[in-house]
Amino acid sequence: MLPNQSGSPIVNSIGDIIVQAGGHHVGPRTIIDYELVYFPEGSGTLYDIQGIQHRLSAPCFVFTQPDTVHRYLFDRDRNVRHLFVHFDYDLLREKDPRFSALLSTIHVVPAAPGSLIGAIMHQIVVVANHQSHHWRRRLSSLLTTAIEELAAYADKTPEFAMSSYPVQIANSIAYMEEHLTEPITIEHIAHQSGWSHAHFTRMFVEAVGMSPKRMLLERRLHRAEELMMKGAGTVKQISYLAGFGDEHHFSKMYKRIRGITATEYIERCKGPIFRHTAIGADPDRTFVNRHIVVNPDIK
């Protein structure tokens, strides 16, 4: 089937198959479309792509592109369940930049417990089986989300990278958190890791997806937002408590990064969304109690 010129993927086929133990195989073969396969459990199954073997010993996703020689050698000793979708997508064919990491070298992607992509794969199978109203459109929408998330993983965006930081990077982020109110420098943080400043910065960007300077700024902004939510002082007081040391620098950075002024954020925190919120200890610095305005034109 030809790619969909509307910009949405076309789903060609879907399956949820349990392969019996015994060492069965699929391929070597090539396919004319794209294939996304979800293995919800690890096994001794091998995925061989152009002579390079990947053992699927943990839950994972396998992404195969058209005209690529590959095969599956299923586990000899246990049944292997896998869910798959064959599809075509004009944005992949056109090598849209946001999919560049997915289309470059990645083939096997680990599936974390509770993976959103895994849940989407299950839902795709359910929707395809029931075929209720607008089911083809729903399949396309679900698959679009799965591909976007897979591409974000391949691109090591911060929300995926944080689950597997190298110990030096994780320790440096913890150090930032413990010393937010102090005038620490990136050179000092790099020294704590045992790496040179240049190597630390390079490794930090590779692991986290942003520079250590930007991460330090984000941590301080988060701290400031917690303080503003609690009504813990004026903008000037909060800027010092969050480690900025300069009210004007804080106000400038907050406006630039968040798109609104600190004073506007304080006013929003007086509204019903935050009136009864509680600030709790959160070592992972997640986004609990955050209110993120995506479209500032809609109040």
C-alpha cells in the first residue's frame, strides 16, 4: 500500500501471536512497509538484521524498515508472545527530521515496566478486533503516538534519558539539588564527577539531552515555582531562596523559559487549581503541581 499523503500512518496489518517453543524462525526476509513488534517478555529469541544479532532477553520493541534483510529466531525452550503492526508512513519515507534518530541505527528499544508504547500496542490490537466506529482512524492516531514516543526514546530526550543516567551524571544532578542556593559553577560540579569540564559537559548532554548549565537553571526554576506556589515571599525573596542571587536575572530567565513573568505565575497560584495543593518531598523532581501553559493565547 502506498504511503498516506495526509501525514498520518496507514495500518496494513496487526497481530498478537504466541509462537510455540521449538526454535521456529521467520525469514530471512524483507518487507515493503514498516514493522513495529512488541515483545512483552524477555526470552532467548534472536533478531538478526543484516547479519547483526540482537538477543531479546528483556521486554522490548523491534523497529524494522522496508527493504532491510532480517529474521527472527524464536526461543527453543519457551513460547514467545509478540504483538506487531505493519504500517506505512509518509513522514518516515520522507525522513522527517524528528524521526532521524529512529531511522538511523536503532533497531531494538528496551520496554520499561508500564511502558506507554506497550500499552498502545495492546490497545491497537483491541481496537482492530472490535472494529467499532472510526476504528481505522483510531488505529492511525494510536500508532502515531507510539511512533512519536519511540522516536523520542531513540533521540534520548530528557524524559527517557533520566531513567538510565550514568552514575556520574546522576550524582551530579543530586549535587545540584543539594546545593541549589549556593553559587556553584559547572566546573565545580564537573570536578565532583571526576571528569574534566569538557568531558563532563559532553557526557551530560549525551545522557540528559541538555547542558548541565541548562539543567541547573531548570532545577532552580522548579525550586522557585514551589516557593511561589506556597506564597513564600516576594519575587526578590524567592529569587535568592532559589539560588539566583539576583532578582533581575531570575525574572529575565523565568520570562524567557516559561513564557510568563514570575509575578503572573504567583497570581496563577492563587487560583482554584493550586488553592489546596500540597508540596511534598520529591527526590526525582517530577512535575507534580506544575501548570504548564501550552497556548498562552487561551486563558
